[in-house]
Amino acid sequence: MKNYIKVDEWKIIEEGFEPKYNLISESLFSLGNGRMGQRANFEEAYSGETLQGNYVAGVYYPDKTRVGWWKNGYPEYFAKVLNAANWVGIDVVIDGEQLDLAKCEVSSFRRELNMKEGYLKRTFHAKTTKGKEVDVEAVRFCSMVDDETGVIRYTITPVNFSGPITITSFIDGDVKNKDSNYDEKFWDEVSKASWSDGGYIQMRTRKTGFEVATGQKFTVSQNGPIQSIEKEKYVASEIKLDAVQGQAITLTKYAANLSSQNYPANTLVAELEKTLKAISAKGFEKMLAEQAEAWDKKWQHNDIIIKGDASAQQAIRFNIFQLNQTYTGEDDRLNIGPKGFTGEKYGGSTYWDTEAYCVPFYLATADQKVTRNLLLYRYKQLGKAIDNAKLLGFKDGAALYPMVTMDGTECHNEWEITFEEIHRNGAIAYAIFNYVRYTGDEQYLVDYGLEVLIAIARFWAQRVNWSEDKQLYVILGVTGPNEYENNVNNNWYTSTLATWCMKYTLEVAEKVEAADKTRFDALVARINFDKQKESAKFRDIIERMYYGYDAELGIFLQQDGYLDKEQILVKDLPASERPLNQKWSWDRILRSCYIKQADVLQGLYFFEENYDTDTIRRNYDFYEPRTVHESSLSPCVHAIIAAKLGDEARAYEFYLRTSRLDLDDYNNDTEDGCHITSMAGTWMSVVEGFGGMRVREGKLSFDPFLPEKWQSFSFKVGFRGTSLNITVRKDQVSVSNLSGPEIKVVINNQEHSLAVNNGVVVKSVTLYPPMPNSSK
Ligand code: BGC
């Protein structure tokens, strides 16, 4: 765990130059606007440890899978979001010596991510080996308004000399992915050109044939001869300046990334020139002002205000900021990679993380079309999900959505761990349910939802086995969310989700048939749905599914044989043996009782209304002490359940763990990128955990509590056209209708009607009795 980020409510601040933290800071200070993003690499050359990263959403490369022993059913490739052309580069040569912070004496170094206004600022004082001292200030951002563009204002001031400074502003397409399986480069050059004030490169990805034109247009505050430099996959403009002591030189670099996903490839250059002209005419200051305005609008819907705990305040804003930088919901071809634009890990692909964790965040904080686009992304990939299932021997329109994907094709690279997590199919159905429950948009079911649900239900109906021994259906050979157990039988979460999917499908089918018989009949005919026969099969499985249960402990069994394991609790493990995935052999992990992330508890979180509080409590008491939370997705689920059960102290502890996971580098892996999808879990911990927000019978309800350390917290949510502010203080909860239609809300079990500009203040009560005693 690190502790070098300064606490500030609106900023992430690093003071002092610590090369050993550079990879971590490059992740933390990342920038993005949903369409493109980048790690916080320095503009000038840096020969120390760095991971160059510029990404264009949706542009990927299918890297041939690398495995020791090929098995039928393995995907041929693992898709990777590509490290794309570097547009931030600005080389600076002072009196013949390259400015490189790894070689200079650096002082007054400060990096600041301004989350309120959405920009990154870096300042430092450097002394070259020849003794030349400069002050540098670099401000840059990816524009939220013109989302194919970014801009940098780079200012250098000679402090103790006058003399030559050469500034080279470049676009470099000769980049690689660190995670390339065969050390290949993924881009070929299509064309390039330099202009008197800039230049461009157009690159094409191998295999996938995406073309991206990346260009720059710059202005310099001082005149000097400019020379163009062109090399393979590289264009630059070199500006020779006679610097004068104390006089600042400012280079403003406007950049744009245009992709053939959005324009015909042969028009990219013309479009790029137009875009660069438009943003440079607008100018840096105006772009920055618009950026601040765009972020202000986001914060108006998104902000969570925590009083009395600046570190928690900074953390929650950091999580919300990064989520908004990653996905804006404008384009239903895009999704949310677990690392967003902050690193290469997980290939930038879509995982179940989106449906299980991100959907609640976007539902409450963004327009309903944002979540709808996330659902449509899967709807559009239904054909491929059916193909994926076919490849594995399923038939008749059964769909298995991929665990890891870019375009709908499965592209995981681990069989037992990743592939066998067929539970992701259920999360996709659950997201449809969640969306409709939240928005009330039942038309979605008619237009798209039912078709996806039937295909998923068909998969489950074929995936179960009839057990002669048990005289019940079983589900064999799966991996649950707990990846520290592979190829298990009867994972309770998977089986519960499977039957729930079938139940929900039947319910929706009835609904759609009643609402729009013509559309229903057309769908049934198109996908050959034998309503009678298939529904009967679903019902039979629903009624006769086997679920492991231990009557003595009163708990659901995570999977067959779980209780045969040696039951030593996490608290009795020496700290030196954690994290297990770095300290233990895989063999030892698989045999142990330790749970990587919420599994049974994930099911109880999804379906809490189906279980009484005592059942949830018994399972929480049993599984929590065995959970090591070595997935960032885990603590938030435990936080929400702990809050529900009145275990407020633990709820707060879990929250802290998720909210500052990256800022404090809790798991020692922030250098790979930030845990973007689990950031949505952090938001859930506050809103669903401390705020106790739920949707019940079409209404929002709140059962809040205030963490002891906080004076108050407030959050905003949008619900069916109404925007609400919820403030929780020590002795009261207030909910007000900020805009939109009158709304009914339930606070601590009491219903209130709120017209616009009206609010209600309720004396806060603890709904659930505090935990009697925790087994930790
Ligand atoms: C988790 C998965 C998750 C993936 C991507 C893994 O460590 O165990 O549940 O989907 O990371 O975030």
C-alpha cells in the first residue's frame, strides 16, 4: 500500500519526483473522454520506467492465442485494445542536451489531475547535466466536447541562461503493445504528411483493418525556423528557438484521432484537417473553458459530497471521474474495459463487470440511453453469442455470451478460469431486468430484451444435466465468480442465476405477448421458439434444480464439496502469505477454502428480496471470513450486504478498500492501470450500501446510515425523469426533488410524495439491528 498521493477534495496530487512511482502515477493521472484516452506519460522524452499508452475506443487487434496445449473450443485469439499513435510527444533539446527527467536534477515536481474541470497539469524545475535550468508547465486534456480531440499547452522558461532550445512536436505511430503475444507490432502505415504547422499519420491495424488518422496542429509563442521530419510511422516539426532567460516559450499542440469506425477510410485525412482547424480556431482557453463546463454538467448529476473526511471525498470523486472519462454512452458499439484507457491489462475487452457492476452506476447517474446503449451492445452481438454456443455443441438458438470480448466473439485466454465462468450469461440477463426495473422501459423487452432472454434461457436449458442419483438437475464443470475454484459442480450462484434467467424469461414472454401480440408472434416465428414445449422444459428445470445447502450451518454451499476443505479463516492466515495469488501455488489455492471474490454473496446481493435477513446474515457470517477479496470487484458487494445487516463498521472498512484501491495502490497493481469497473462498485457501496438505495415496486427506497467518521454525505440520482438529492446526516435524512415530475420515494419504510423543488426530512433510524457478533 502506498501513500504518496496528497489529499485534496477535487484534485489528485503528486508532489516531488519519485521515479519508482511513475508507472502508478501514469495510471492514476490518465485522461479520457469515452472516445479516446491515454496514460499520463510525460510529453518530453523519458528514459526511466514508463508504459506508453494512447488508446482509441473500439480499435483492437486479435492477437493469436498463446497456450501450451491447444484444446477444441479455445478461441483463436485474444483481442487487445491497441496502443495507438502517441500524440503527446514533445521533445525538448536544451543546448544540445535532451530534456529527460531520468537524467536531470528535478525539483518542485508536481502532477495534478483536476477532476472538477477535467485536465492534467504538471510543473517542474529541471537542471540539465550542463547546468541549464528550466521551469516547465504542461497542461493537457482529452476534450469532452470535441471527443476526437485533445490539446496540450507546454510552457518552458529558461531560468539561468539564454541560448538555443529546440522543440520537436511529433506524432509517433511506431508503437507496440507491452502485452503483444508474439512481440509483433500491430499497425502498418497508410500515409503521412507534414504541414508548416503540423502533420498527420494514418495507420491501419493488421488483421482487423481499422484505420486511424492522428494529427497535430500547433502554435508557438516565439518565432524560429521550423523543419519537418518524416520517418517510418513518424512525423514531426522541429522548431529552433533562441530562448531568452526568464521568457516563457509556449507550444500549444492541438491533436485529433479519427477512426474508420466513424468515417470512410479515404476521407479520414480531410476530416482530420477540418477537425484540427476547428479546434485550433477555437483555441486552448476556450477549449479549456468548455471542458470545465462539460465536467460541471457531469458533476451536477454525479457528485457525491462527503463532509468530514477529505480522503474519502477525494476517493469517491476519483472513482466517478474515471468512470465518466471511460464511458459516455454515446455509441452502442463501445463498452467499458476493466482498465478503461489506463492500461493494457484485460485487453480493453468487455467482461461481465459491465452488466454486474457498471450498469447500476450509469442507470442512476446518466441518461437512460447510456445504459440502454450498454444493453444494445450485447443485443447486437446476439448472433455471435449463438455462434459461440454452437462452437461448443449447443444448438437451436442457444446463446453463450463471451466472458471476454471486443466484437461479440469469445476471446478469453484461459479455459478453466475464464471460459468456465458461464455465469456471465446470467449477468447479461440480469442487466436487462435491472434496466427495466429502474427505468420502467418495458418497451425494451418487446424490442430487444425478450430475444436475448430466450437465447440465454435456451443455453441454460441445454447446459443442465439430469442427475439420476439426485433425481434433480445439476450444472457441472463451471467456475463461479470465485476464480480460486475451477471446474466445480453445482456452483450455487450459477445454478441460482440459471433458474432465475429461465423464470424471468417466462415472465417477460407473458408480458410481451400480452403487450404486443403481433411483435411477439413475429419474434417467436423468427427464432423458432416453441413456446409450449420450451416453456415446459424451463419450468421443469426451475422446479427440479439442485442447490447445495448445509442444514446445520443454514448456508448455501458455494459448490459441491466446499465443506470438505480445511476451514481456516482468513484472519488466521499470516499477512506474509497474502495476496494468495502472488504467494501460493495455484494447486494450493484451488484446494483451499479461500474465496477470491463474492460468489454466494453475489447471488444474495442480486436477489436479496428472495431471502430473509437471517438467511443473508448466516451466509455473510460464513463466507465473509473466508473471502480474501483479491478481485477489486469483491469488497463492494460485501459492503452493501454488511450495510444491510447493520454491520456498519465492516461496511465502511470494505468501502475504504474499494474507494482508495488505486490511489493507495492497495493490491500493488495500479501500475497496470486503474480498476475502472470496480470503481462503479465503489459508487454502489455509498449509494446502495450507506444510502441503502433500492428499487422496489417501481419506487426508489432508501434505508441509510452515516459512517461514524463522516459528518454527512449527499448524492444525486436520476429516476424516471426526476432528479433527486439525498443527504444523510447523523440524525436525519433529507430527500429533495431537484427537477422533474412528482415522485414517490420510500425512506426508512415510509412513503413520501415529492413535487419538484420539494423535499422531506426524516429522522434517521437504523432499520436493521446491529450485528450481534461477527465471526471475524
Ligand atoms: C475477476 C473477474 C473480472 C475480471 C475483470 C478478475 O480478476 O475475478 O470477475 O471479470 O477480473 O475485471
